[in-house]
Amino acid sequence: MTMSVPTAPSAQLPLHKGFASAPGCRLHYTRQGSGPAVALLHASPCSAKVMAELQAAWGHEFTCFAFDLPGFGLSEAPRDGDITIPRLADLIAGGMRSIGIEQAALYGRHTGASVALELALRHPELASMILTDGLPIFAAPYTEERLKQYLPPIVPQWHGGHLTWAFFRYREQHLFWPWDAVDLERRADADLPDIAFLHRGTVELLEAAGTYARTYRAAFLHQALPRIGDVTVPAYWGNRPGDSQYKTVPRYPDGAPVEIMSRNPEQALAEELDLLRRHPATGAVPVHVSAFSEKPHADEIEDYIDTRHGPVRAYGAGLSKQGDPLLFLHDLPGSFDLDRAEIGDFFGNGPVLAFDLGGNAESPSDAPSISLWVEQIEDVLEALGWNTVSLVAKGTSAALALAFARQYPERVSEVVLSTPPLLSEDERLAWSERVPDIDPTEDGGYLLRLWHHLRDQELWYPWFNRDHSARRSTEPRIDPVRLTRYAVALLKQPHTYARIWREVLSDDLGEMLRSPPVPVRIVWSPQDIFAPSVQRHQAEHRDATPNTRL
């Protein structure tokens, strides 16, 4: 077979993200490229992010839609009933239709391969072909007892050990198959993935901790092999050396279109691309449209807004209401997901919007900075058609709010700073120097560094002073479930963590507050980590910036 290896693109193809409606749940997807549609379905326990390399390469010839399977990534799991492979296929089909995909070539890996198979059988009009990578084939379905062993619950622990358990659990599945059978017979014939791959999978497993077993187990109960003969669209059952399913190749019936791919990932990617070229999808490929660009706005929207620095995930409520709009800036580093309760306090008076700033959570950026965030705010306001807003800045986003107000005073009616870090120059330097490095490491230790950084912030002020005199007097918010939510959000972009801390502490807020370009109020809660700095500022400047204790 003659094949062409995809060449590295001269410029990265734009990546768009969005949500699709399916019966009983909402699905998340990413799309990249142009041309006939390809639907990519990932393995467990991952998300669509594992398909990024394929999207970037194949996007030069195809519009590649990668869906988070229900219960993984940002796709919701159905609340009721069992999750089966046929049900997953129906949900993906519903999501495809809801965003206007008339037909697509189906590509699935492991669990995603099972879903692609059922999708081709149950909704053949949506499939121009099917190509699988390691279709799960088992001699017999797993028993309930075995599934409980293989898919144990992930329970947050006070010491953070569940984070490292997830790291080594995901690592182990690349060393042994199954991961919990550690002997020579079950040793994987594969390279250990690099640390970036292992970190991504760890975060995806932790993100899906409450739902992963419901979706994952479906692959072990599905009987794929008896079903492949019923497929009516062109099909290629791909397998490759080093994969856990490679040993199942002899089980396929004679004449089945089994394709043995290269062990080399780049070569295998090229071989798969050549197969996709044989049966491109027909029918319309939908134009990417954000729900925020549709007018009039629905009252509540969660979607992405494209900015000059990439897509940002955003949440808006009360968007159909009259009144002065409010833009909520989340704590940095962080995510608006972590501040939803506080954002909710502003509902009812008018439109409210929050979004993940670049370099945080689901809004990617390799070089986050206040200047970049200012431009993203400008782009978001333009997308919404908002001329003037009130800014509410949580914690360390205070410098950003004041920077935007200084640059665009005509666009800001008021700035509200919620427990900002009103630190001296020496304090800002000390805090910046002690921010932990959470770049992923082979030993998984970075996970515990982050965990205890988050935990210690609740126990001492500042967190790096463990003297008895530095003990905080407020009830510590160290519930493991809460801390896990924070850790997962922050671990989505670990390389930016320390950089963002240093960026937001580089400005002297006290100096910026001496002559603000717009009205500024400070509100604060004793439990917030910078509350002592606000109390001190309040005592020193009683007749200056208005203060309110929450």
C-alpha cells in the first residue's frame, strides 16, 4: 500500500470547541481542519484531548470532530439507567445531528472503537466508513466482581494520595494488561508514554472520577466480534503491535478487513489517513457557530468564545435580561468553575458572564499575561456586544481588572475587588518565590506539591510560614472533595501555574488604588486567603477605598 506521511503544518490549524445536545445529556467536542467530516471517539479513561495529534495532522484534509464520550472530559453522563455501548452510540449520533453533521467517517480507539461500531450499525446513514484502532474483543464479558476490581472507586483522601494513585494507575495500564495483573505474562509490549501523555491521562481520570466506571465498564460487557459482520458501510479493523488488543487479531473471522498498522505512531497515523481517504463523507459540514454569537441570546449559555488568543470557555446567565452587564474575573490561577457559587450571587439584576482566562483550565495559552487577558476581555465584550460593564475581580485577578479599567475606562462603570492581595513589595516577592513548581515529573510528586500548597493556604497565612503564630483563625476549607476540584482545574495547565502567580503579584495594588480611573470597591471574606492583607489595608486607609466585609 502506498501512503503519504503527513507533514508538519507551517501554521497550526485553528481549534474550535463546543457543546452538542444529546438525549438526556450534553456532549463536549473539539473540531479542527476543513474538508469532509471525521468523527473521532477516544479510549477510556481519557477524553477527546487524546485525539489532538490526529486532529492536527488529519485536519489538513478533513474536518475532525473529536467528542468526549459521556462521562469523560466535559461531556455529561446520563443521570439514569445503565450506560451501554449501544446507548453511547445513540448519544454520539444525537450529538452529531444536533450540530449538523450529516455524515462522517467514524474513527474509534478501544472504547471509542466499540461505540463507532454500534454507531455504524444503528445509524448507518451517519457513517461513510468505520476505522477502528484496537476494537475491544474479549473471550467472555467481564463479571461484576471482576469489574469492581478493575474499576475501583476514586475517593478523595485528606492526604492527596488519590492523586498519585490515579497517576500510577494510568501509568500501570501501559506496563501491564490488565493493569492490576502484574506478572511477566501480562507485561505490555509497548513503550512507556512520555510524561505529558501520562499527566494528561491522569487529569482526565481524576476529572471523570465520579463517572468513569459507568462508561468504562460498557466496553468490557460489549460483545463486538459477533457484530462486525452486520456492518454495511466500508470497515477496517485496525490493530497494531504493542497494543493490548493486538493479540486478538487471530480471533477475527476469515476475510474480515483487518489492517495491521505500524508500531511507529507517526507511520500508523499515515496509514490510517490513507484508509480515511478511501471513503470520505458526503453531505454538509456545519460551520462552527458559538451559542454566544446567536442573537438574541438565550438566558443561560455555556460555550466557547473565540478570541485572538484562542477559544475561551465561558458561562453566562441572565443574558436575556435588561440591566447593566457584569463580567466576573476568576481567581488566578483558577477557573470560573471554582467560583460558581460567588458568581451566582450576582444573578437576577442583569446579564452576568465569566470565562476561563487564557492559560487557565479549559482556555489554553502557553504565555498567559495581564496584557493577553486584557485583549481577551476586549474580544469577549465585542462578541457579546457589551459596551460598558461592571467588573468583579476575585482575589488575584484584581490587577487584571484595574489594568483593563486603566486602558479602557470608558468601558468600565465600576470595579469590585473581592479580597484582593494587598501586599507589600517584600510580601509579593516572598509569595512569588515560594510558589511551587507543578510541572509534571516522572515520580508524580508534583501532584502532592500542589495538593499541600492548596491545603496549607487554608491553614497558615502566609502558607509558607508554619509557625504557630501564622495559624489562620478561620475554619479551614480542606474537604478533600473541594480540594480535588481545585487541583483538577489547576492541573489542566500545570506549566502556567507558577508563571500566573508571579504575573498577578507583580503589580503593586496599593499604588494602583491611589488614583483609579473608575470607581472601585473592595469586598472581602475572612475565609479568603488574602483577607489579612485587606484587613490591614482597611485599618491603614479608612477614608480611602470603600470596604465591605461579606
